Amino acid sequence: MMETTADGVVHVDKEEFMQLWQSIFMSTDNLLQLCNTELYHLFPEGALNTRVQLRDGTTVRYVNLDNAATTIPLLSVLERIAAEFDTYGSVHRGAGQKSKKTTEHYEAARRTIADFLHASTENYIFFTKNTTESINLAATVWSQKSGKILVSDSEHSSNLLPWLQNEGKENILQYKTNQDGTIDIAAIEKMFQANSDIKLLAITGSSNITGYKPDIYAIAELAHKYGAKIFVDACQLLQHKQLDVLPDTDSRHIDFVAFSGHKMYAPFGIGILVGPKQFFDSSTPYQIGGGNLPYITGELEILRYNTVQTFDPGTPNAIGAIALAESITTLQQLGLEKIADYEHSLVEKAFDALQTIDGVTIYVQKEHLGTVLPFDIEGFHSKLTAEILAQEYGIGTRAGSFCTYELIRKLKGISREQDQEIAQEVRQGITKNIPAVVRASFALSNNYEDLRRFIAAVHDISKNGAEYYLPKYEQKIDGSWDAKVN
Ligand SMILES: Cc1ncc(COP(=O)(O)O)c(C=O)c1O
């Protein structure tokens, strides 16, 4: 039974929803209709219909455009978690039935993730708490091997600092990305030609600011040609695009992959690291303690055999792992290509509409468009724009440098002299001039109504101009803004 709500959003039952979903490739009309449909069959109604209070005291339905930070859980994930608690017990420890059940489901989650990435049985799937921990784990182990790490100058801090800390500055090489953050493979090759001791190239699979996706397979091939391995931070990629690590012997094989559950519709702080068994079996574990080594003699000799448990110390986040596997199963059932198509149709329309609004700068080329839209409105500090979107329109975006400082400097044209001035201020605790942009990030949980509200809001803000808002908001020393209390 199709009904149209007062907002123009179409209400359909689950069967109709799935039919629409299945047919989105068949015509643009179907896609348009789907984007206008309530998504309660995929996400909890409460989460899609949260009402928030605005500065003037009224309430509106919250529009979440901060999905690149964290996504809301899928309904199927929440249902699975609720059922899982009935049999919840300790992992890898107890003889009781509940303990065995949870252990079984935890290990099945590992297999789901391996299958999802097409990782062979020669690879381990480690559970961590997030991408950051996965990269720290990998960096600790890589630092036990000699050689240098190659990264771009536009990496997220999570894909830079763990390498830097574990290897030391002298063992980190950086190649330059273009002004818009895109990668020139020739620049990478030059680094390999000039440095014969690169052991690993670490790269982000999809930029958290521009959505740009480098050709990781071509880059993997290049790394292998020079005897190095590749590590892909895929936490902004996998929820939108299938990543196949390819057979271990393929020259384009992706050796290491890290990602987070909370960015792909599964809550509870779960992260993944995938990498070759041989590499980890020949290394000292990242953390040790209960559960990951089978025996310690009276003489304090630590015994070890080769198992995934060596890198899985203590009691794991089993529910998080099971939730992530459930999310992956649902995304696969929906089809990642269909999801990408759906999201793209929203983001492309947002891009086209933003382009027509006076004073709006968009920091991504349409050809590289992913699910994130970095932008600014002339005359507005980025964090003020994000605050106004929240306080006046109930729209959650984010503004900042997104832990990707050099890329933000490039996008905003910040010179080295300005960089030094900002650094001088930061040393004194003044962070308000750290360069920033506003990021609206879309996901499967958004529809056209969200898009319509976002575009209307940006239009209004730009039309009103900064002078209209400045008396109503004040900036704090950290650069964020608060609405003034009347
Ligand atoms: C590209 C990229 N890498 C790493 C991270 C860190 O992810 P997590 O917070 O899940 O550790 C983020 C988070 O936004 C990211 O966007």
C-alpha cells in the first residue's frame, strides 16, 4: 500500500520496498521513487525519526549528514544483537553451552568477513576496536621488520601517526598528492625508484574529506613490483564499494586491510585487520595477556603456536564482531553496487544543487564524487556553518580538518607561512584558526527529504549572510561556535 506523507515521502510496505530496491537499476524513475521512500525497512524507525530541539525551541526530525563519522545501525543488526544476548557467554573460555554458542558465532563472524573480502585461508582476520587500533597493531608488527613506510602527504592521522610513532620520522617517506588530494601514480613510482628499502605502502582507500578513491589495485601492483606490500585503510570505502583483496599470488593483491564496524552500520566499537598469516606468525604480538598464548612454564617460558588467537588477547568484543558480520550480510543482500547507486543519486543531486547557490565553494571535482561533500559558504567560518545547520535546521554535519591536515591545507590554499602561524597559535592553546571545511556525508539511511532540507538550509544561510547570524552565535577559543543564550 503506497501512501504519500505530508512531507512528500512515500510510505510503502516491506515487500514493495524490496521490489523497488531490486529494480533500482532498471530505470531512473525507480531510483527516484526509492530515494523518496521511507527507509524504515532497513533502519529503526526511532533512529530515522529522532526529533531534536532547535535554537528557537521548536523541534524537527533530525537529518543525519555525518555518516562518514559514524553510521546508524541497521535494523537487522539490532535484531541480531537482541537475539544474540539470549545465548551470550564467554568467548574461547567456558565449557558451557552458552560459551560455546558465542564462540561459534564469534568465529563465524571472522569467516563472514574473510568471505566478504575474498581473503584466502592464508590470511588472518583480527578483531580490534576500530581502524585506528588495527593500524596501530599493524604498525607495531611492521616495525619489527627493517625498511621504510611510504605514505601520501594527505593521509588521515590514523594512517600516519601509528607508522610515525613505531618507525620514527627517518623511516617514513611521503609522496605528494595533487592540490585536490588526488594521486599521481608516477609520483609513487618515483619514490620507489629513489628508495630501494620501502617495505610497505600505506594508503587510504577512500578519502574521508573528498571521497576520492585511488586505484588501489594499480598501486598494489606497483608496490609489489618494487618488493613492497600494500596496506589499505578501507574504513571509508567498504560500506559503499566491494573490496576484493584478490588471490594472494595476484600481482594486484591487497596484502593488508583495516576498517571499522561503526562506519558500516554496526555499533559497539569493532575494527578489523586482515593480513597474511606468515607475516604475523613470525612476529611478536601487539598485546599479550590472558587467552592469546597457550602455556607459560614455571620458568616463565612463554609457549606459542601459530593461531589467530595470538593476536586476540583478553575477552573480545564478541557482540560487536557478530553485529559487523550481520551488517555485512545485509549489505551484501542489498548489493553494494545498488547501495552505491542509491547513494550516488543523492550526492550527485546535492552537488548539482550546491553548485547553484551563491557563495558556496565545493572542494571536490564531480568526477571524484563519493558520498562526502566538503564545502564552505563565503563569509562563514566552517564551524559556524555546521552549528547553524544544527541549531536552526536540525541537520547534523561536521566541520573541521578531519585529522587530515595537509589535505585541508591544500584544499584551502594555506601557505607554509600560514601553517607556521597557525602552529604558533596552537602552541599557545589557540585552535580556532586551524583550517576547516564543512562536510556533509550521505549514506544508505538518507533519502530525498534529507537532501531537500539540506539544500534549502544552505540556500537560506547563504542568502541571510554571516552578518545575520553573528549576533546570535559566539566562537569559543577552540574554534567551535555556540548559540548565544537570549
Ligand atoms: C580515512 C580514515 N581512517 C581512519 C579513521 C579512524 O577510524 P576509527 O575512528 O574507526 O578508528 C577514520 C575516521 O574517521 C577515517 O576517516
